[in-house]
Amino acid sequence: MAEISLIKGVNNLDFSSIIQMVGDLDGNGLVNSYDLALIINNLGKNDCPALKTADLNLDGIVDTQDYSLVLSALAIKLDEN
């Protein structure tokens, strides 16, 4: 496991090799049916709470593109080798 050392002042950290799945809307570290339900419940909305919750591609509306992003993440099984 890599270690991160922080020093006083400016710390430049490179996370470019870290893969993060889009769609973990509730912050539990998983993309699951709960995240998909958040998208479905906010489809077509463009108010601030809905956008903060479910506008994954930041285009100003929760739509089928956001839904597709979560579906794509659900298709990937991270525990398979």
C-alpha cells in the first residue's frame, strides 16, 4: 500500500491512477440500486437540490444521460479478476 506524506506548505498529490466510478450518489463507496433510484426519482428535474444530487454530467438537468452513467457503472463488477 502506498503512503502519503504531507509537509507544511503546498502538497501536490497525483491521483491520476485512481479509478473512480461515477454514480456513487450517496457516498457509501458503491454504485448500487439506491444510486439508480436517486437518478430515477429526479429525472427531468433541474432545480438546485436535484442537480446537486443527481446531475452527474453537470449539464443542468437530470436526464437519461445521467441514468446511463449509473447503468454503465452498475455493469462493472469490481470484485472480478
